[in-house]
Amino acid sequence: MSAVPASPHAEPLPPPHSQRRLRRVVVLGSTGAGKSTLAVALAARLGVTFIELDAIYWQRGGWEPLPEDEFVRQVEAAVAAAEAETDGGGKDGGGGWVIAGNYRATQKVTLPRAQAVVWLDYGLWTVFWRLWWRTWGRWWTQEDLWGTGTRENMWKHFMLWSEDSLFHWLFKTFWRRRRELPGMLARYKQLEVVRLTRPRQADEWLRNV
């Protein structure tokens, strides 16, 4: 675990015994890094709501995205609903959320309200093979993604020149995200940032939350 470079406030989260009502966390990382998997587990440990941005964005099915303004509106509503939870089921009671996703359009909603960001900053080939096996598994089993009837088309992803290919998207955005994310996070002074560079680090950190 290491602090994000060029961001003086970006320190690892404090040890579990000193965390102050950690209730609102955004999980960021490259396509296929495992954001949703970690976010689901973290939300369960904190007793808060898991929000998957992909599930909102692709809810129409058939890989038809929501218009951006509607997407942002629905994310705002999901965040507000999660914060309004008062059943006391989580640590310290009250509502909260863990959000998985990198969508720029929603960062104006999520990052000003977040207490912490977990950045899965794994190496390129670690992410590539994670993405490969995830995509292959979804295609092979014809998994129904987000309950919308949407399924992976493996052959589409082999077209590395196409914007529809997840592998194209990974190679297009990987280095840009590494370059831009520290400066972007530095604008939100309230954030505590955990930068995890290997899956084993992420597993260890999660066990200690």
C-alpha cells in the first residue's frame, strides 16, 4: 500500500481501530482490475450499500447506455437513498455506500461526498489477464449481466482497433489514468486515498478493514 504521488493529503486509510465512521468510499481502477469485486466485499464489511455504476449505465440491456444526464441523475438518486438508510445495520449505524466505477460524468456527484478512495493501481499485465479471464468466463457461460439480458461478445473484444473492445479500452486508458488520477484526487482535500498496487495487498487491506 502506498500513498498517491504528488498528492500530500493522499495517505493510506488509518488502521481499523481509528477509522472515523468510514461510510462513503469510491473504488477506482482500470477496466477489469476488480473494482466491483472489492467494492462488494468492502460494502459488506462496512454494512453499507454497494452501488455499481456499470449496472446503472447499462440497465437498458443490449449494451445501450443511458444518456449522460439521466445516468448522473440516477447515480445522484442512488447515493441519496443509500445515505438516507437509517436501519443501523452498518458499523456505527446509519447509511452509506461503496461505489465501483470510473465514469467521469459521475465524479462530480461521488468524489465531493466521499470520505475515501481505494485505487486499484495494478500493473498492466495483471489487469490484462484479470480482464481476459473475466470476459472469457462471462462469454463462455453466457452470463446475464446486471439482469438485463446483456451478454459478452468475445469476438467483439478481439477487435483491438474497435472502441467496443474492452482490451482496446484498457490499452487506451491505462497509462492516461495513472497519469491523471493523482492530480484529480488531489483536488478533493477531504479524501483519504488508498493506493493498492497488487491483488495480494488489496486482500490484506480488506481483511484489516
